[in-house]
Amino acid sequence: MTPMLEDLPNIPKEKTYSTFSPIAISRENEIDIFHSLLSGESSGILSIHGHSGTGKSELLMHYRLKAREKGVPFYLVNAQFTKADPSSFLEALLEQMGPPSPSVSPLEAICMHIQHLEKKGIRFVIAIDSYEHYEKLDEWFRQSFLPSLPSSIIVIFCGRNLLNTYWKSSIWHPFIKTIELQALTFEQYKATIKSSTEAHLQKIWQCSKGNPYAIAHLIYSLNKEGKLDETLLQATYQNIVREWLREVTNDRMLPYIEAASFGIQIHQEKIETILTTTLSRKEFEQLISYSFVEETGTGWKLHPLFHHALKMDLIKRKPTYYHELWKKAIMYCRTYIEQHDHVIKTKDINDFFYLLKERMLHTSPFNHENISMYSLSSARPDDWTDIQSFLMKDEKYFTEEEASYLSRESLEKIGLRYVKLLRNEADKVRGMVVMIPIQSSTLDLLTSNPVTHSYFSRLSSMEEKRVRNAAHPCGWVIRSLNIMDKNNNEELYALLYHLLPLVLTEGILVASTPVVYYQNLLEQFRFKEIPEASHNDYGIHVRSKTYELDLKNNRLPHYLDTFANAIGVSLNSTTPLDRFQFTPREKEVAKLVIQGKPNAAIAKELSLTEITVKKHLTRMYAKLEVKNRTELTKMILGRRIT
């Protein structure tokens, strides 16, 4: 039989697990929740979840100390070090409770131990760390293990993922309290690292993204000049990747995870194209189930810190392989934009610029990481104080008419969604841009008001008619573009860098500015000056240039090619179709086949008969030695045919 516990001082010490945290993070709220459970008499289930490095294991150590203070046994099992089956879990739990007895099963021994504690009126806690390794035991825990426990017990499930939806429909749901551990906010971070200089704070924040684990490592990586030791930085990134990848038990998934780091959005088709392979639905669902993959409104993306660390680790380990996949990813985005130009969205342009940003930022005089830490989003109703501060900065340049044009009343009429604010890593507003849509409802305003009058008063009758008939934006005017500190060129660059992907759509972009630095940036981004639209609306002695970027009539793909070439990225302007000896008509048919259109739709769009379309397809099958439309599509897109 299992030896009984005669008194609390003789309770065996729980097995401990190492936790690395040289920084002190306040967890008062989380500890208060546990304290309230300890103080009560009823049972409770605590679900703690958070990304790798957010301090989950450290929080359990705090909980164990609190339990000891109250004389409550705390049994901790780390799922990472046991097999994911009931027997292994029970053996690990029994090892925490005391020496096992060979005469009874682990379950019987645990029950006897629990019964002894109940008789003495002793409550206890069972905590499971790294619960993501036990998730396939969910049903067993709900239906077998928990019902066998006394009503006074506290159970803690601690892992990277929130308990799944089956728990919500179970009898245990009313007893579950959930705690999510997140990365530190900038304010929490500054309060935690009090001894560092401002330069040190900024550098560590940029590289750690607020992750406590990363911060703990990086505080020892800075020299006196505030520069990070590159060797230690790379080691930190490798540790982050290694820790996060612990949950990946199938090595076959690793190339898919690496390919997912190329771009912002994760798409199955993009990964298949980059790796020239095919993912099964089950494999893709496994990929997006990992804790380092976050769901967005339009798909999925990697957690920012893991994303950056994985990329840095891949560059160091396999630089040639990294460059090969990077080029394939850019070509995929470029081809996708060309094939879907009629339905292209901001996220698609964003992906293209995200892949180009390394070269863009390296060709600029600014720090790659600094620019990336800024974000640009629509203003909110509570942002008027910040908006007003920007308008007041330029009041000396405004005529009375222009001041009215950029008043609160006029901006509210245009819509706050067209007022974009640049925020830094501390969520402080550092810049503002006002974007005016070019469409029927705004044309009279644009024609009659300062700054925009010089351009829109000279529209041709055909162009004016096009805008008059446009119910939706057919272009944008970058009407006002400003930053808090006019001497901070890095913020100027960040504002334009984050703005362009939002406005690069089919149509015309117009911008006018007297600031030479802005003029140079617009020219760098391939805007064309319109000399006859220059003006003195910012002041008699201030000559402002007006610029235009014309992306009408399917010019966007060509612009992206030109822009990429200008920063040293050679994108072969040929499409996947140009690799094959197709006739011009066959290329048109192939492009529509890739889009998934049936023969009838292809015939209608190209003004052909279905018989003619079938003849074109037959000749194309013969040229590529394929048997059907599916194989034809895979061959064109560079995928393997299985």
C-alpha cells in the first residue's frame, strides 16, 4: 500500500522544473485569482494559456509557493516530460505524491492518497504544465479523471492553447476560470527594466516584441553603447525558435512552417508554390493549429516574435535556401496580383511589400527593425486631441479656406477611416495622413479647394467623366501628411512606407508637398511630377510640387516590377506562362484556367466557342505532356504532379 501522510511537514517535496526569469514581472491579478480559489471551499478549474515565453511555468511556481504558505499540497506534472497517455500521467502524478507501491495500480494508489487527504480535511492542487502535449487526453480528463476527484480539489491546466470548445459544452464549464498571459505592453516593459538607458530600452523592445523570455535573454546582450551582441542575439533567436517548435512532433511539418514565414499571410497555395509540393488538407490544418499561428480576419499569420526569430534563424543556417524561397515568394505574389488584378486587395499588396521591405529598408539610411515597429491605422473618435495637434502645427501655412477644409467638421464629413495615424511601439501617435478618395462624391471638393485644385481643375473631359461616374474610389489624394517631429526623417519614411500598400490599387494617386524630403521620397517610390499642377497654396514664397502615380488600365503589376528593380530586386517580368511555347491565345486560355474558370466562362470572356476552347486545351496538354486541367495548372505554377 502507498504510505500515508501523517502530517503536512512530511509531504514529499514536489519535483521542480527549471524556469529562466531574471526579470521581475508583476502577476498580482493572476495570483489573486488563485488565492481566491485557495480561500474557497469548492472545487475550481484554472485554465492558463499564453504563447511560449510569457511566463506560464514561472506563474505556477508562484502558485506553488502560495499553496505552501496555506499548507495546501501542490502536485505539478509537466506534460512535456511524459508520454501522452493516462498511465504515464498517473505515474507522474503518483511520483509527486509519494513512493509508489508495487502491490496496487497507480490509479488505486492515487485514490487512496486522495482519500487520506480528505479524511484529514486537507485540500490539494493538481497542476499540469505544457498541457498542449496532453490535448489528445482531453476527453479522458473530462469524463474519467475529473469525476474521480473530490469536490474541494483545484485543477490547473497550463499550456500554450486555450481549452478547446468541447470544454464549453461539458459539465465543467461553469467551474473554469481562464487566464491569458500576454506579451508585456511597452509601459509594463519600462516598469520592469528600470535600470536600462532609453537607448537600451528601445533596442531590447524592438527585438523582443515584449516577450518576457526574449527580454530576459536580451538584457545581457547589450554593450555600453547600447548595441546588441550579434552572437548573443542570434543565440536568443535560436532559443526562441527551439522553444516554440517543441510542440511540433512531426518533422515533416518543419519545411511548411519555414515557408509560412515568407510574407504576412499564410496561404496553403503560396506554401505549395514556394516548396513546389502539395499539402494535404490535414497537414494545413495541423500547421494552423500550432500556438505560434494566429488567426486573422483574412486568414492566418505567424506570431510576430516567432516570425522574426524563425526568419533570422533560417538566414543564418541556410542563407542560400532562404534566398531561394524568398524569391519564389515574391514571384508568387507578383503573379497572383497580375492574375487577380480586378479583385486585388490591400493585404495582397501588403504581402508583396513585406517581402520587399528588407531590400527597401537596407537601401534607406534607417534601421530595419525601427521602421517595422511602427503601425498605421484609421483614427478613432478618441484620437481628436492628437489629430488637432497635427493641424495646429501647420496653421501658419494654412489660408482661411484651407483651415476650414482640414477642420474637425470637414474631416468628420469625409470620414475618420480616411485619417490614418502612425503609432510607435508604445502606441503613441507620431504621424498623420489624410487620404481623400477620388470619386463622384468628392470631385467638386477636390476641384474647388486649395492644394488639390491645381491638379483636378486640369482633368481631361474623359477623366472627369470617369470620376463623376465612380461610386467607389478610383484613386486617392494623399492630402495631408505630417509627423510630430519634422526633424525625425525615420518617422517620415515609416509613414510613407506603411501608407503605400494601403493606396496602391487600380487608379491614380496624387500628392502635393512643399517639403523637399517628402518630394524625394515620392520620387523614390516612382511618383511622377506634374509641373503644370505646382502651386503656392502653402504660402506665396513656398512652391509646392504635385506628383501623380497612374496605375489605371492594369499598370499596377508593371509598377511593382519597376519599383522592385529600382531597389535592386530583379523580378523577371515574364509570367509562368512565358516558360512554355504557348501562342498568345493559348496564354489567354491558360490564364483563365488557372483562375478555375470552366470552358463555358472562358469561351464567353474570350468570345470563342467552347469547341475552340477545348481545341486550345488539347494542344496545351500535348505541349506540356499532361492529361487534364488540374495537371496543366500544377505544371504552369511550378508544382509537382503526383
